Amino acid sequence: MTLETLIRQAKPNYIRGDAEQAEQIILENVRRLTAGQADVERGSEVFSSKQGIKRLTRGKSWRSALIIAACVSVIGLGAVASGFVVPTMASALSHLPIVGGLFSQKGDAGLKAASSQGLVSEAAASDTHKGVTFSISDVVYDGARISMVLTRTSEDGKNEPLDKWTKAYFHERSASRSESETNAGLLQFWADQQKLNVGWSLASDIGYHHSAILTIEPDPVNLESFHLPDEFQLAIQIRDSKLKQDFKLDLPVKKIAAEKVIVLSESDIKSTTQFDMTVKRIELTPITLRADIALTAKEGSEGETIKEIGDSLQYEIWNERGEMAQAMGYRGSEIGDSDYVRSLMFEPFTEIPQSIIIKPYTWDGKNKVYLPELETVLFVK
């Protein structure tokens, strides 16, 4: 079914007077804005602030947000402004890009669930300098991560893909003698004026689009930095090296309802001849399954360093029904000479599990080698 057909079917029958004229204006704007555009299957690579977190997703390229503006600017005088949206209109709009958020179009399973369950909050933070605007829309926080939609637009309408912005920063940084000359980061974050020591990633075809999903994640070395209140004011500083300009955005963030979050505490210690392993924390939300795992080298152990061991270990998470959670990414780091921590993100199970099974493994060539002595089971109470 074409976009034009969807809009025709979605026209609310209670818009009186100029309904037919409104429909024609909408369709004309859609034709103009989508002229020459095609949906193309592309691989979407995650851009991360730190090494060790990288993944690919698939999805169709989404059309300009101006399509929605074209529709809503006309419909808003009737259906939207009145506070009612008939089912056919809601269905049609849900097929259009941006309505329901980039989360529903390009997000992982957790973000799509957040969108469908109404857990996403609207945000309207923006800052403009020299004809360029950075803005944040749609934000969700579940205690394990904060995700939002970041958009960069320009008044000349070119709206370059976000990867040109990121590449310009790293070019500026490589040409500088110190990181301080570039204000210490492409993106920096504060919660209630307290600097956050966190990692972040940008996902959703940044090589092709000027909007992306920005996710803030805990740094495994500084997990306490992510112990945030249920409500806080998030400040974001964005460096635009093309303009030699910093942008500052502020937005309120509220955690999803506490009854939707399950936290499992520290597990028993599992051991090998070289190290001990402890699952420090498992957090289950409708959006994310997060696991924090710690390794400690045994005194006098020989062979690989704890960093080499930690970097080589991988993990699967299963439930009691034999379903494996889909991994989204991880961050890992050594602490001193004997400790290593890793924070892993998985897509949530469709139903709350009765138990969580962590299965560590390594690779032997192309084959997985599971380590049953490290397998850990935590029961969901």
C-alpha cells in the first residue's frame, strides 16, 4: 500500500468544511517531499564513544520528518488539535517515519517495545548557532540506559548526514595538540549539574541521515556514575568542529515506573584455576537486559593477564524456556592488574523470565567453547 493511499484512507470524517482541500494539500506535500526517494536496505553501523561496542542492524531508510510536518500542519487544525485520532488515522501515521519516534523505525527490540508501550517521553530541547540546530526529541530512561533521538539540521536545508559531523570532530582532535583544545569530547553529559563519566553510542545510519539514536550507557569502571535519581535534568554539550562551536541542550529525564524494573543482586563466585567470576548485577526492564560481570585474577596464577582473559570471554544469556537474549553490545575494562569488569546490553525477553542463565564461552577458531564451570543461574523473584 502506498503512502498516498494510507493518507487517503486515514482522513478523519469529522474534519468539516475544507477536508478535501486539506487532503490535497497533504498529498501534494508528500509527493513533493518524497519525490525521487526510494527505500533502500542498508546496514546500520553503531558509532561508539569507546572501543569494544559495535553492532550492525538492518532497516529501510526513513523519509524526511517534513512529511509529518506537512501532514500535521494541516490535520492539526482538525483531528490533532481536537485531541482525537481515529483508528485509521493512527494506523496510517504509525506507518510514516518519525511518528512514534525513530525508536519504532530504527531502534532495537527494546526501544521498539518502549515506543509501542508508551514509555517514551517527548522532549523539545534545541540549540542553534550559525544556522545549524542540534535538537533532542523522544527520550526514554529505564535505569540501564538513556536513549534519545539526536538531530542536526541546517537552515540551508542540506541537513548533512551525522557522520560528517563526527568525522569533523576527530579531524579537529587529531590536528590539535591536546584533547583540551577540543573541549574534551564530542559529547559530554551532566545530571543535575554533576558530570557523568559514561559511554555513549550513535545508531541508525549516521552515514545517510541527519538523525540518530543517541544512547548513554554506564562505564563499567564507573558504574556508580549511572546511579541516577528517578527524575533529573540532563545537560548535553555537543561539539561541532565544522563550526568551531559548542551547543548546549537541557532536558528533563524521568525513569520508567519502578514496578517495570527487576534487579538481581550479586551471584555466587564461580572459579577457574586462573580467575574468579561474579555476576555483580542483572537488570531487567521492558527496554533492556543488562548484566555487569567482574573477573578477579587469582594470586600466583600464570599465563594470560586478566585483561587478556576479560577481552576474550564472551557471554550468552538464556531463560528457562531455552530462549537466548540477543546481544546489543558491551563495554569492558581492567581495573589495576588483577580485576576486570564488563557491562553487557541485551534485548529484553518478550516475557519476564523465571530464571536467567549466563553462559560464558571463548572461541577456538570458528567454534564456541563453553565454560560450564562458570555457568551462573539467577532466579527472578
